[in-house]
Amino acid sequence: MTMEQRVTRAELARLAGVSRPAVTSWIKTGRDFPRSGSDGRFLLTEVTNWLASRRVHGSIRGAGDRAEGSYADRIWRSLAAAAPTMPGSRPAPTLAEVLSMRLPGDGATGDIDNLVFMLTAVFLRTRVPHAWAGLRDLYPPDVGAVGARWLVDRVATAAERTARRHGMHPAVFAALRRLMPEHVSRVREFLVQCSALGAEHVQLIINAYEAALPAGAFLTPQTVASLLAEMIIDETARSVYDPFLRGGELLTAAVDAAASSEDLCLRGVGSDTTALSLAGVNLLIRGEKAVLLPADQAHRVQVTHVLANPPFGVDSWIDERPVPGGALFPAPPPRSAFRWLLHCLDQLSGEGRAAIVMPPAAAFSVNTIERKIRRELIDRAMLEAVIALPSGLYAGADVATSVWILRRERSGDWPVLFVDAASLGRQRDGRTVLDETARKRVVQAYRSFLSGSAVEQWNDGERNMSAVVDRSSVISDRCSFNPAEYVINRSKPPSDSDDLRAVLHQSYDRVLRSYGDANRSAADVARPLTAQTVPLKDVCEVKAGFRYSRLPSDQRSRTEGIPIVMPHHLRNGRIEATDLRLAPKEKADRLSSYELKAGDVLCVRTGALTPPAVVDTRQRGWLMSTNLLRLRVHDTGLLDPYYLCAYLRSIAAREEMKTFAGATATAYVTAADVGALMIPLPSLDRQHEVTAALHVLDQEVVVARDLVSVATAARDATEHRLFGGAR
């Protein structure tokens, strides 16, 4: 709020610290009180000048009022308290500090709402810098919760106005109004720190947004979006269509892959207004325009390229539309991925291409109609390539997917490229990624195939990763599109022992390096933990999951609600969100005491005592099931949750828990049993040292297992060379 700003009676009352009737009395009885405009608001500078001679009487004088103080002084104090932080008054924040900033909000959506605030800040700074500057200079009507939320609302309103002006849906900005800051200074600080964000940081915000989404909702991972675009977007790209917008990530990947985006027409359909809005903002920040339509306005378009990552096995707008290609293909059943495939094919013009993310089962399903569609794709030379991707690429879901690349119907005997990239995933920050090296391998395999297609001379593919297969070899009773079947059958043993030993030598090198790292880590933590031991109940809250009777299995859902973590979800020290059951929202609200927070440690209390797992931010707000125990650290400055998890994995803790379990008829441990376990409690630095060292030792085990696998394959290949025979 600047001194040239106009204020309402209510805002003036808050600034001057009086009741609204007092302001009305000034207006009616005060001589020469400034007149309001046609909107009923008053110019703040005129009102302040008028109040400068009105003293605050002793009976209503507050702690901050001087003996001769006026109501104008009160207004100036309110404005000063709400003043923006001056640039240069503190060191520039790091990117990590900005991304970790939080305003209070709804517990279920707080992380997402804060990330939308950051995205909004970048949006306003890049599209309307003058409006952004004006927001930072506003003075709210008070310095508490009312003023803080007033300021957040002004930010949301400015973003909505800007989005509408550019033809984009503003729905995503409604998330800002769920934030509940208690003081203007916190909002000010947030705005100042967001000034460090630019268009180059949008992908990081989008990645964090994806990680914060609830179970069952996800964006297309950046590595997958880039792979699709890099494979098919080339100099022929004139228009790109995404039939199921999530966050605009496929269209932005197309822009990155295109030689020039100046003449590239971007189109998309959103199943809901938030997806439309998020995609539009993502593109506008990058300076790109697009035609984005809600599903009820979707119509047939003719584009050169389609990039699609549609939903699988759920109801969607595509099921409500007539199935295209009726003369060529039978109609797939509802919720089938093939409905999306036929829709994408119908949008292609001429020599265009479509890259579609498909579920692995679509490659070999026994459904008669889906098998007929696969056969027609082969008969009409419409299938160009199938790429199997690693599992675990999507946040919170350990699912595998594949990519199908399709063309319009062609004449001629065109082969199909099958790429098995399922083993090319790498672990990064607790999830699987297809890193740049792996992505380049896949793209190169596809580009090499295209080069062969240009002269109708194809190679056999890259050994153990890809295979070029004649159409006649694909057509069979099942008409399978599973890359593993063709890559394995086409793999050839190395031509000589030198090649074979070279591969094995690399594995031994990795083992030796890992062995050295593990030796150093083992030496670092070789001395026993001599710290004092304390009962777990003194440093943790130990709580058992809710009773089965409170939410029987027949009251759980597979489609909507709050995810329930069960024992089989605890794998390799983390929670794998596959085959989740969901608690209806109204029932989950009654089970809020069983909610999970990031840093909680879960362990199994009945049956096989599998290793524990640490809850991360993606599982925040989920529920723990009957057969689990939740350990919540009281003070993370005293006990690191990852050290706690390492202790519970230890032989000492497992043996103790087995003793407890063995003393019962049904093999279970109670919260009291676990609470009685004595844990060594060294310094926090020592705890971090221990967990880091144990992680290195875990990696040694993984590398050693890989060596066994490679050595076994090498031995089998040598045997094959000696004796021959089918592989």
C-alpha cells in the first residue's frame, strides 16, 4: 500500500487502530474530511494529513502511542511495520534456501501451495515485471494475519489477471488462497526470496511440485519428456499436440528439442482446469504461446507430431468420445490405453510421428481387440519403434512404462525397432532416473534406425539393448510388442574372448573401487559406539497402526482417498507406492492420529520382520496400516531418523525384536516392546558419519551382486561359443 493508494473504511480503521464506527463518525462529523471517490475509497495521503491534528486521547492511548501522538502517527507505524524488506539488507539467499521456504497452509496441500507461490512469483517477474514491483511496494491494512492474507490475495489476483490477458486459465493460482500466513513480514520475506528465482529455475520448481503430488497423481518426469521429444522432434516439426496435459512438460520438452520454436504451433487438452492453468503458466514463463483447451472443447486437429503420456486404467474424457479409425481398427474397451493410441494416430498429418507412453501390458495383452489393433499396426506399417523404460521413473510409483512411436499408414515392408532400456535406470535422490548418457544411447539407437530406413538398409541393433525386427517376425498368435523378447532372441555372444573379458574387467574395476570406498568407510566407523544408551521411548513416540475394525478392507478404495501404507510396501529401506489401497477422505479424517510425516520410521510388527523404512515428503499425510509401527523422533537435533532406521536394521535390534516376537503365539512385537529397545545415542555428527558409512557398504553389496550376474553371463556366453545351441 503506497501513500497514493485508496483505502476502504475497514482498511482505514485497521491502519488507525480504531473501530469502523469511529471512521464513520469522522466522515460524518469531521470538518473537511476528505471526500471518497466513486468507488467509496479514500486517498490515503489526504486522510493521513487530516488525521495529523487529531490526537489520541489518554483513555484509548495504546502502548505505542506518544503523549502527543496522533492517529496519523498510528497509520505511519502500521505502514512502517508492513514495509517491504530493502534490497541489500541481507545476503542473497541460495536456491536451496528459497525452495525450502514455507508459508503456513493446509496440511494436505501446503507443499504444493508454496511451490505454486514460487511459480507465481517467476510468472509475474517474467511476464509483468512492473506489476511484480508494485506488489512488493504494497502496504497491507495491518501487519498480522489479515494483512498477510490480503497481500497473498493481491499476488493471486495479479497472476490471475495476467493469465487471462494471455488467454490462459487462472485456476492454479487459487492454491495461494489456501496459504494462511500469520504476519506480513513472513510474506514479505517470501516475496523477497522469490526474487532470486527466474525462468531457469522453473524446472526445479516443477520437479518439486511433482514430488509433492498425492498418490496416483504425477507429471511426466523430465527425463521421460526429454526422451520422447529428442527422439521424434526434428526439422519437420511444425505443430505439436499433447492430448492429456499435466504440467505442460511434454510441450516444453518439444520446444527444447526443436531447432527453432518461433513457428512451432503448440496445442494441448487438459482434463481439469488446474492442469490447463499449470501448463499455460509453464509455457508463458518460457515465452511460448499455446492453444490449450479443456476436454469438453477438444476437437480433431492435424499436427505433425504428438507427444502423449495419458492415464491408464482410469476413466477419462477419451472414453466419452467416439473411437476414431473405425474403418481400420476395432473399438478398444473403456479405460484402455489403446483408445488414447487411436486418438493420437487420428491427429497426425502426412509424415507425422507420435510418441506415446504406454503400459507394458499393452505390448502383449491377450484381449482379443487389443491384439487385433497390434496386428493392424504391424500390417499397415504404422508401428515404428517400441522402447521399454526402467521402472520407478515416476515419483511415488514403482511402475514400468514403454514408449511406442507411430506413423500414419505406409506401404512397403518396414521393420520395427525394439529397444530394451529397462536396465538403464540410475538411482538419484531416492528415485530412478534415465540419465543423459542412457538417454543418448536410446536416442542414438532410434536415430541410427531412421538413417537405415532412409536407404532401406538396417543394422541388427545394439547388442543386448536393441533389435531391428522384420514385420513377419512380429506377427504371431500373440503379436507381442515386448522388446525383451526380441532383444534377447537377437542378442549375439561376443565374437571373441577379448571382448568378453573386457566387459568383465570393467565390472571388476567397479568392484575394486567400491571395495576401496567400503574399506575406508568401515575404518571410519570401526570403533564401537560407546555413547550412552537410552530407551527408544525416551527419544521417539512409538505408535501402532489403527485397528482393522476401524477401516475393514471392504471400506477401502483403489481410486480415491488417502493412501494406506502396508508391510509389503516396505522394501529396501523405502516405501514403494505400488498397489495402494486408499482410505475415503471422511474416514481418513477420523484416523488423523495415524498420519505419516517426513522423517517417520516405519517397521513391521507382525509376521516376517522386514527391514524398516524412512518416510519421505511424498508420503506425508498417508496412513499407516494395522501391522506397522511408527517411530517419530521427538528432537531431530538429538536423533537422526536415518540413524534410527540403521539401528533398527542392525543384527542387535533384529535379534531383540525376534525375541519379543517369539514370545507370542502369533509372532508380533508391540509398541511397548520396541519402546524398550536400548539405542546408543552418540553425537549427531557421529550419527551422520555412521549412516553415510553404512550407505557405502550397502553400495558394495549391490556392486558385488552385479559382478556375480556379469560373471555368470560371461561364463554362459563362453559355453555357448564352445558348444553352440540355442540361447
